[in-house]
Amino acid sequence: MAKIICIVMSGEKQRVNMSLAFTKKMKEDGNEMRILFWGPSEKLIAEDEEIRNKVKDASSLLHPKACMNFVKNMNIDSSILEESMELLPAATYIAKSVDEGYTTLTF
């Protein structure tokens, strides 16, 4: 089975929706999946209730992560994102995932 970390950087709703659908389907099929929201995607989630609810709905299966440094630098209310994901340093999480054999896929 595949080991993939999806790095979602786009602030476009279609790409965020596609990344959630892809990651969820792959996980349900038995693959080892991780998803990280980084940059503009975090801003979109914080501002768009529809997208935020989709992330919440998928959180028990996908355990999404987001970049704490972007949240801090862009003055995003961290409590909004922390409802459905863990905030952590993105670069460290990506490096750890690659070290553990995950392939990166960027949306």
C-alpha cells in the first residue's frame, strides 16, 4: 500500500475539496495517508465555513495538520483551525514524513 502525505497549499476551494476527497478515498482503501494544510489553504479554511465543515467531517479519519507558523504570521485565529486539526511546524512534519517513507503530493 502507498504512503502519501498530501500537502495542501492552494487557497482555491476546488483544490481543497479535491485533496480532501482524494485523501479520504485513499485512506478508506487502506493506504497510509497524511494531510497537511499549509499557507493559503489555512486562510481559506479559517474564512470559509463550508470548507471548514468538510475538514471537520473528515478529521476523525484523516487527523489533519496545519502550519502553526503561518497561522501566527498571518494573525489567523488558531482556535478556529484547532477545532479540526493539530497545529505544528510544517517543515518539521514534512521532513519527518519523508524520513518515514511517505511520498509527497501537493495540491
